[in-house]
Amino acid sequence: MPGPLTDPRGTAAGDTPTRRGTEAALLGFAVLITVVAQAIVDLTVTGSIRPEMAGFSAWIAALWVVAHLVVRKWASYADPLLLPAVALLVGLGLTVIHRLDLAAEQVGSSVTREDAPVQLVWATLGVALFVGLLVTVRDHRALSRFAYTLALLGIVLLALPAVLPASMSEVNGAKIWIRVAGFSIQPGEFAKLCLIVFFAAYLEDKRDVLALASRKVAGLELPRGRDLGPVLLAWVLSILVLVFERDLGSSLLLFGIFVVMLYIATERASWLFIGLGLFAGGALVAYQVFGHVRARVDTWLDPFAYVDGAGYQLVQSLFGLGTGGLFGAGLGGGRPDQVPVAKSDFIASAVGEELGLFGLVAVIVVYLVLVERGLRTSLVVRDPFGKLLAAGLAFAIAWQVFVVLGGVTGLLPLTGLTTPFLAYGGSSLVANFVLVALLVRISDAARRPAAPHAAPVRLGDAPTEVVMP
Amino acid sequence: MSELVLQIFRFGFLLLLWLFIFAAFRVVRADLFGGRTGRVAAVPPRAAAPKKRGQRGPRTLVVTAGPLSGTKITLGDQPILIGRADDSTLVLTDDFASSRHARLTNRGGQWYVEDLGSTNGTYLDQQRVQGPLLVDPGQPIRIGQTALELRS
């Protein structure tokens, strides 16, 4: 891992700007974009702005004001771009969900439930958790003490839907839910976070063994057989998730995160090759053995052959993206409701249809900014646990966006992961708010100037005698 | 809604989105290059570049052994503090390291290592560091289990 001191101003203690003003300005910009987007949708679809608009705008603005004030108070050196990027994505997501609500009303479909207000409530809960985490966890290193507890919690959360009866855990063939009294959550989203914290703490501990003990075979530093244990365990865990919960997405996400964190911790490219090999083997076997995996791959290879069945969604999504073209149909101008479950899994195709390639690329660039800030945090922070944790969290976002967008555009088989912050879905939104809270916490530690200590004496002024060669 | 207004909405909103990204990139840029953006990055002052004799000073400090092995620190003008204290540039987690163990200082493009009164000492090659010593690139500096060297 490149060093702690990549920021040339990092050592200039005292004059490091907190950049909270930048954050406030950009947050304001993000709120403005959200409100404008909502207004455009209303005007385009119904011709007038809905009366709830004022309340909605005030609520959204209040959420980010609270988040900003909390960061200002409890993480004053945090990265200024993390929160605005999230604000923009959440705002755009709410807009697209609202737009799809309107579309459903216009068609007069049987279900006229409004999902945007529900998502707003989830976002509020997310901000509440964000605030709670920043206030309670003052030093990210404290988390490493709970590593094994969190690992256990993560595995329990991951395994819970598998052991629950299908009536309580199965939606559309994937057993990844817990449904109790009308509420449904996806525990896997939270398990992901617990496991990333555990991976970071575990790898910080074991990186030496995993990095140093190796044999050289054909130019690659291969680890010893017994050190393969953890990566095999992660692999088996992913396979078990795939078998018992029929969830391609979480399986892929978990394994990918572990392999990449292993690579970051050890700097050994051989781990990537081992991971890739295990993945290829697992994928091949899964394709042979599991019908649902084979169906996904077949529809991916030729969606138009299955247009009346499994391929319908993907085909509609591709048509939507095609209709959008370069500049899109304009917010409210397209027919994104033609894609089944456009609000959650296929929200990216709705964005692509209404905002076009330029809009979709803008969204991807916002994700890129978010991930870049996460990785940068990982470079700058000066403790190994923080480095690994920040890198893992940032990679989790990047990996998820890649897999989802790949699925929606037909580049990869569909997996059923959610687009972070954008897609409709409470668990995903709340869990990702927690993820960002962790990143904000670590970035605060990374950017905070070193505690004021006696200014280093210049060598020439030092009382020792300078020995010049 | 008239067609013209719709087109204004359509392109205006995309413009707004990209303006946000532009603003975000300005922040990224300011972080990378320092100072205020919108101006051509200042040319480094000539006076501070006397090392014109083809030989450039070391650029990075690399940890070659120990728990932090592989860590690279880009060298600037600032001195580098090494020790167990949280505010050190390189934070060691080693029972044999003191909280403020050693310091590397840049003087005219050359780096000197000083021991800051550590308990177990700092070694340059095999020699225990007493006063400031000139460090050549590739010469190992040992602190407890950690070994460091300068690379150009």
C-alpha cells in the first residue's frame, strides 16, 4: 500500500483546511438539483407542481443540514465530497422513484402505492443511523476490537434467511429476506458491512503470514497451502449463499470484496489469480448444477431468445437505454415503467432512458468520485486497519455499481444486487448510509492534522553538531 | 407544457448535473495540487532546486521489513517522524520502538537520520545512530523489527 503521506499538505499541521464550507456548498447544490429534478418531473408528467413539493423539499434539505452539522461537530476534518455525492445520488433516486410512481398512477395500474415517500422515510432512518454512528464511534480503530463479534453477527445475518421458512424469507425466488409483520429487510446488506470490518481486522493481523511465506512458481509468488484457508473459507461461504439463498449477487459481492482486500493487504497479485481461478471454477460448477444460474447466463447471452419469459426485463431495459440515446427523453418524458421492477433492480435503465447516456455517465462519475474519495482516504490514513477498511468499503461500492450496471446493460449476467443509494429498497439504503458514515469517520482521521506537538526543530538549529560528510 | 420548455428542462438538467460534477472535480483537483484552483499551478521556485548535477535526491522512503513492509512514503521537504506515537508520519506498532523514535530530515536534497533518544536505538547499516547521519539510498535503517530504506 502506498504510504501514509501522499497528501503533501498532510504534515503542515495547523493550516489543513477542514473544507466544511465546500461540503455545505456542494450539499446545497445537490439539494437544488434534487428539487429541480422533482419539479421537472411534476411539470412534465402532470403539468403542475404537486402540493407536497414544499414539504418534500424542506424534508430533504433538513436531512442534509442535520448530516452536515453533525459532520461539522463530530468529524470536522472529514472528506468534503463523500456526503454531497451521496446526497445527489439519493436525491436522483427519489426523483426517479417518484417519476415511476406517477407513471403507475397514469396507467392506472392495480397497485397505486407510492414508493417515493417510503424511500424518503428510509433515507431519514439512514441519516439517523449515520448520525448515531458518527456520534458513538469516535475512532474507527475501536471497531477492530469487535472484529470477531461482527464476523459472527455477519454470518448469522447472512445465514438467517436460509434457515427461515420460505414464506418468511423468499421473494421472487431469492431467499434473502426477513419478513416480519409487513416489514421486510435484506439482512445481507448489513452482513456485508460486518464482514468488511472483520476482513479488515483479520487481514491486518495476518497480512505478514499471507504475504511473506510463499514459494515462487512460474514467476508467481504462491502462498503455502495452509495459508489458503481463509480464502477457501470465503469461497465456501459464497457458494453456500448461492446454494441456499439462490442469491448470485451477494455471493459474488462477498467473494470479490474478500479477494480484493486480501490483495490490498498483501500486495501479492497471486491472490487475484487464485481468486479468479476459484471464481471460474465455482462459476463453472454453478452453471452446471444450478438451474437458476444457468437461466441467468442463458438470458444474458441471448436475451432476445427469451423475450417472452426470463429475458423480457433485460430486453425492455435495453430498449429503454436505446430510446434514451445520448441526451435522454427528458425527466418524465420516457416510458421507464415499461421495465419490470424499474424502481429497484433496474433503476439505472430508467435513469438511462430519461437522462440519456450523458445523464447515466454523470451518475457513474458521481459514484466514481465517491469511490475515489474512499480509496484516497485509504491511502492517506495512517493505520493499517483504517487503510484496509476504507479500501474495502470503497471497493464494495465500486463492485456493486459495476455488477449492477453490467447486468442492466447486458454486459454481465443479472445478479440482483442493488444500485447503492439510487435504488428503491430500505435495507440497501440504510446499510449504505452506515457504510458512508464509516468512510466519513475514517476520512476524518486521515485528514485531521497530527496532534499539535512541539514543532520539529530544524536540523541546523538543533543543539547537536551537524556532521557534514 | 410547450415543446420548447421541455427541451430546456431536458438539456438544462443535464447541464446542472455536469456542473455538480465539475464542482466536485475542482475539489478533487484542489486536494491533489493544493492551493486554490482556477489558476495555473505555480512553477516551483527556482531557488529551491540547486540539485542540478543530474543526481536527484531520494524520492521515497520504503519499509522493507517488519509489519508495515511495503509501505511507501513520498518524500517532500517535511521531516519524517517515526515512532509509536499516533502523530508520527510512520506509526510503528513494535514493542522495540519508542513513541518518538527517530527522525529523517531533508537538508539540501540529502536526508539525515537522527535518533530522538529512543530506548532501543536506531541503526544505519550496522552502526548505531548517535548524531545526525547522512543516509544514502539503499542503506537500511533499522528500528526494532522494521527496516527502511530510501529509494530514488
